Amino acid sequence: MIRQREPRVRDEKHLNYIRSLSCCICGDNTTTEAAHIRTSNLEFGKDDFGWGRPSDSWVLPLCGSHHRLQHTMNEMEFWHLHGIDPFMLAMTLRMETL
């Protein structure tokens, strides 16, 4: 059986909220982007959505520079390097727009 790729879970309201915040690493608020967490964590209810199907519920505010850096290294090492629990922070921010 071929597994069909499900459509991306979109939430423009939440993305706009995330983009209105400062970077959660350096505090820059001039280039904030909504950075999707790609790593799964079933303890937090975040499944492995696969590339190309990110959920807009699991995003964090990053400046352009840190967003690019996030994509160049192991994602969990990136968050650990900056002392951030990405799942807890994303869930906390998500509560702001529900």
C-alpha cells in the first residue's frame, strides 16, 4: 500500500503571531521568521510529519540568521546549544493563538 502524503497543516493566524515576536535566541525582532520544528517527539504529541508536511502548530520565532543555522545542523543539537526546549516553547506559544 502506498502511503499518500497528507497536506500541510496551515495556520496563518499562528504564523503571523510567531512572526510578530523576537527571535527566541538573540532577541532580534527585525527579521523574525516562523521556524518549523522538524524533529518528532511523541511525548509532546508531535509526530514525524515528514519533509514537506510541517504543522504550523510547531513553530518558533527565529531571526533569519538563526533560522538558516537551524537548517545546517542537527536540529536537536541546535536547540540544545542555545538551551531551548523547542517542544515546550512551541506548545506554550501555541496556547496564545488557540
